[in-house]
Amino acid sequence: MSKLIINFLGKELKNPVITSSGCFGYGEEYNNYFNVDKLGAVNLKGITLNKIEGNKGIRIAETPSGMINCIGLENPGIEYFRDNIIKNIKYKAPIILNINGESEEEYIKISEIANEIERVDFIELNISCPNVKNGGMSFGINCKTAENLTKSVKKVLTKKPLIVKLSPNVTDITEIAKAVENAGADAVSLVNTFLAMKIDTKTKKPLLGNIFGGLSGGCIMPIAVRMVYQVFKAVKIPIIGMGGIENYNDGLEFIMAGASLISIGSGIFANPILPIEVIEGIENYLKENNIDNIKDLIGIAHKMK
């Protein structure tokens, strides 16, 4: 039996390594680089109720040790996804569907549709997207708003576990985590990107078309690990840790801080096989250190003071 197998919200995953929404398309694209079925799960590109074209102008800017994006949740809408895209996914790895909305009503409607898509195993409620003008992060920076939305979506999702994706752009992320846990969230994922901007010194104007965007990459990793560590102490539900993972050691830090699963995002753009390298690296670490199962490392940093 593999040392990496982990039970997450009632489903057995091959390992704790998954992909981040928005960084892996719908998964099929990466079968050209490696066998996607080797992943613990695939988190699909964020979906909305209706088709969205995304933001105009420049959408991506490189930064030291990272990048800023303001894609704007470009996607074809949930009905097109249900009727076309999901039917063409051939890999067998579990699927997480990241859902987004501009209002509580939209979140409820998209949840109702997603609840009936059999191929989807988990729903990730995104209340933390920083690069859209309406909805997104506005739902995730206030405890009451986050709690109310989570409660409403949870009532609709009778067939799927609910993961709530948290924003780091708050005063105390543990309070938001506790609020969504109280509202019925089955797990939390953190962190989403940090609100950031870049100015073009030649034009003396903001570089990005949306002015602000989400900062990701290795530069945010130590902050993300800190937040996972804090949330692990604050809630009892499982955590998906993410933010700047660029190698297996980064992933181990998140697990030791308290993450049950780790999610790899923008690092894939520079190294498409990074998820496989992380899986193999963690597996070797367990063997070299005579650790029976990855579960033995979850939150271990809290015990080693």
C-alpha cells in the first residue's frame, strides 16, 4: 500500500498533490507532459454561471519570484462546461470544480447545476478571486458575508463535499476560516493570490488592464505557510494548502504546517511536470525518513516546538 494514499472527505486519493484552479486548464491539456491520473486530484479552471470574456488589456505581469495575473475568470459558463467540456475529460483522477459568482443568487444557481454533474467529486467555493470587479473576493473578506454564502451553498450541495477557498487579503484569516466552518464547509483551501499591482514606468500608468491583480509564485510561499499553520490551529476541518510551491520541500512545509492536501499552481507554468516531481520527492522523503504514511506529517510542526 502506498505511503501517499490519503482519505479526503470520504474519497481515497492516490496522494496529497493536486493542481490549483486556473493553472491547469481542464487537465487534458497536460496529458502531453505526464499521466494526469498520477495526481491526487485535478482542480479545474474556475467556472461561472454565464460565459465571461475576462478582463481587457494586459492580463499578466512578471514580478521578482512570481507573477501578477488579472485574467478575470474567462470561461464558457457552467452549462457549456456541463454539456461539452466535462464529457471530453478522459482521465480518471478525482475532479474539483471551482465555482464563482457575482451575487449570492448566482452562486446558488451554479451550485444547483454543479451538484448534478456526476463526474465532479468536490466543489470549491471561490470567495477570494482578487481580479474581478464584482463578487469574488468581496464575499471572502467579511466573516458574516462568508458565513452566509457558505451556508446558502451548502444547503444546495446535497451530493458533493464543499471546500471554501479563502483570501489572504484579510486582517485575520483564522476568523474567516472559523466562520465558514461554522456554516458547514467540509474543508478550506488557502491561500488564493495576494492583491498586487505593477506600474509601467515608461507610460507612468498601471501595467495591468484591471489595474490590480493577484500575486502568486515563490514570493508568497512563506506567508501562505504561516496562514495554513494558523488556520490548522483554529479549525477542525481539513485544509488544502497552496501558494508558491516550487519543489517537494515546499509542499512538505505546507503539510507539516497542517495541510492535508497541497495544491500546485503557477509553478506549473515554468515547469509543467512539477506536480510529478513533488509527488516523487515526497515519496522519497517518506522512505528515507522511515515514515509509514503521509498522514503522520500533517500538522507535525505544531508538535515539534
